[in-house]
Amino acid sequence: MAGSDGVSALLKESGDRAARRLSFGGLELAVDALGGLWVESERALIVSDLHLEKGSSFARRGSLIPPYDTSATLATLTAMIARWSPRRVIALGDSFHDVGGAARLSARDLSALSALQAGRDWLWIAGNHDPSPPPGLSGDAAAETVLGAVALRHEPSLRDARPQIAGHLHPCVVVRGGARGVRRRCFAMDGRSLVMPALGAYSGGLDLFHHAFRGLFDHASLIAHVMGDGGLFSFPAAALRR
């Protein structure tokens, strides 16, 4: 590969079309290339860090950015719900960028989100940005939950020995080709922890080798499932370390 164009081609051509099947903590999962996890046995779709209304939150503080992030994020969520037709959706925290985010939803986005919730169970896991459930929206709320033997929470734990699926850290990697590379969101997992990418259109990413991940993974077995152009591509940590 001669440069970033070559890396982009690799990510585009080598990835699965829609999802990759794998086992984690006794659960059979499908890692969706759009940024979610599908648990067939539970008919459950897991998503994390939607950060809805981040644009309007920034605007209130004087940073004027295009106010289209919520619509874009809901469009991605809509596509995954159409693909899997879940009975249950579990949102792993930071679903809204701040506690007032739900009240700032436009009529159009509120209607779109309400339509996604209709006829299915919806669980809002508390995040650091949204510690309380969004007012005016349906669904249950919890600090965390479990599927089988796997704990589902917002912030990954270094103390709980159970397998865990979490968000919060927004993992991403730089896939290098020659002296350059492309930065992509990823699912990061070893045998105990699976940290999901942020789904939010305006959510940034934290490099997988940042010190915030220290102690969370066994790097000998750490895999990054990278969200490429239209698919996923998996890299062992050793192939990504800089």
C-alpha cells in the first residue's frame, strides 16, 4: 500500500458487506458495520453514544456548527433497525449529549425517534452525559443490565471480572499504509471486554492506544473490528500499534 488511498481501498474491498458474526461471553453476536451489535438470541440491538443534540448543545455555548447531527444519527439507527427488526433496543449511555437534549429535539427528529421506539422494548442505560432517562420519551432506564453472563454498561469496568460490553471511550484506530493512514471508528474486543464505537455523527474518537484504555484489554488477544467503507475489517492490535 502506497498511502492513504491504498488503505481506504483495503478497508472498502476487504470488509464484510454488512456484519460480522462472532462469539463473546457466551453470546452469539453480529457486529454491524454501521456501528451496532445484534444479539440474535435476545432479538436485541445494542448501540452506544448517540450523543443526540450535540450540535444544538454546542450552539448554546456559541460554537455554531451545522445542526444536522441528530437527523444523521437517527438515519443510521433507522437503517440498523430496518436490517435486524429488533424486539429490544439497548442504548448504552450518552444517548443525548446533555440532560436537556431531549427537550431540544426538533418535531421531525422526535417523530423519527418515537417511530423507532414504537412496538419494541427500549432501555436507556445511564451515561455520564445523560445520567437520567430522557424526559418525554418512552422506554425503561437502568444503570446497567445483563444479557446472559455479559454485563452491559456505559463505562467499562476494570474491577468487574464478568465479560462486559460498554461504550464511553469511542475507540478508533489509524490504519496505516506507508507513511500515512486513515482514522476509523472501531469495535475493540478481547476475551473479556468489548468496547463499542460511538454512533453519534458528531462524536469524536479516542485512539485505541490512548492511556484511557490502559489495563482494559489483553493486547495479545485484542482485535479491532474497523468500520470501513461499507464493511468491517479486523486487525490484531499488533498490526496497529504505532
